[in-house]
Amino acid sequence: MKWTKIVRAVPILPAAWISSKIYEKREQEQAQIRLEKWSRFLLRYLGYDLCVRGQENVPQQETIYFVSNHQGTLDPALVLASCPVHLAFISKKENETMPIFGRWARNIGTIHFDRDSREGNVHMLREAARELKQKKNLLVFPEGTRSKGDAMNEFKAGSLLPAYLTKATIVPVVLKNAYTLDVGTSHSKKLEIEYGKPIRAEEYKKISQEDLAKDLHDWIQSRIEISPEDKTSMAPSSF
């Protein structure tokens, strides 16, 4: 986050810290509900307007593997603030030590892993598959790092393996203008998030991970580039 936004958020940090300590001992679902409220409050407090599309596309009774582009530091907050179901994340290990944010991430069951080691990636895949088998929803950022703009990085195909292993439903997520949380105040205060139509295992099982990763990447990129009034197609063309 831009340091000016961190300074602006200072007054609410003590309350967020105390809350994170309280919910450290609560059930994951309780922590998720609380963090969802904190996320909505934080965006309003910082003066951002979040436009949400496609919430009706998120199945309420299925295990979901959310696949999203990654633009800025607070991308998870946008998803938490708008998603109609509870979820946890897959995140790099460095984020686990972030003050307040790291504890909240642990409270909701986030999977932290060392993305630079084979052992870390194996751990992530194993834990993600285990969580999905337990009917818990997860969010992954297949780019692996922030794009910090509208042009996306390539998706890592291996990040989709947990869905293949567990036959979880995939829901693509489009974040637009989220990188403005990391830049100067002259940028737009309007953030956008869009949930695409669900892609179920019987639809993607015949497609390789590499091809599915490319299809998801290209569809999300196309949604970032399209104007709001033209947003009509809600699923990758391959499905």
C-alpha cells in the first residue's frame, strides 16, 4: 500500500489488531465473517467505491476454487468485501509475517507457502487439496505476483492442480483498478470486481491445466479491457 494510505489507516489499526487477537481463538468461519466486515469498512474508510458484478454466478452449495488476477496489495480485501460465500486464500509465505494482515490471514485459514522451493509448492498443493476436500472455498492468484496495472502476468498452470484433484468448481474473478490502492491519490477511487460464471469439473476435465490457465487468463484480461457498459459475456468462450 502507498504510505499515505497506511498513515490514513493508522487510527483504525489498534482496533484491527485487538480484533485479530480475539478472533485468533475463534472458529475460521467466525473469523471470516468478521474479516469480511473489516474489509468493507476499510474500503469505505479509505474512500473507495467498489462496483461488484456477477455475485449471482457464485454457487452457494458447491466447493469453489476462485481464480483471480492480482493487481494490488489489498486484492484479498476486495474479494472478502464482496464475495457471497466465505473463503480463505493461497498466499506467499512472506505475507504471513505482515503486521495485523498476517494474523488475520492465519485466522481465516490462509495457506502460506514458499513459492521458490519445490517443497513449498508441494505443501501448497497438498494443503489446498485437503481444504477443498473439506468443502472449504479457496482463492488463488495464479500470476504469483502483483501486476500493478491492467496488463496481467502469465498464469502458472500448476496453481490449478488442486481443482483438478478435488473436482472443485472454478469461478474466475476479475479485479480492475485494484492497483490504485498502491499508488497516488490522483488515481481513480472506483474499484471493480466481477465474478464470472462457474466452470465445473465435467467441463474442464477434458482440458489440460496449461490450456485452462491460458483460457482463464485471456478471459480475465479481456474483462479488464472492456468498458463497463459492454460487460455482457460472463464466461470464458471455451466453456
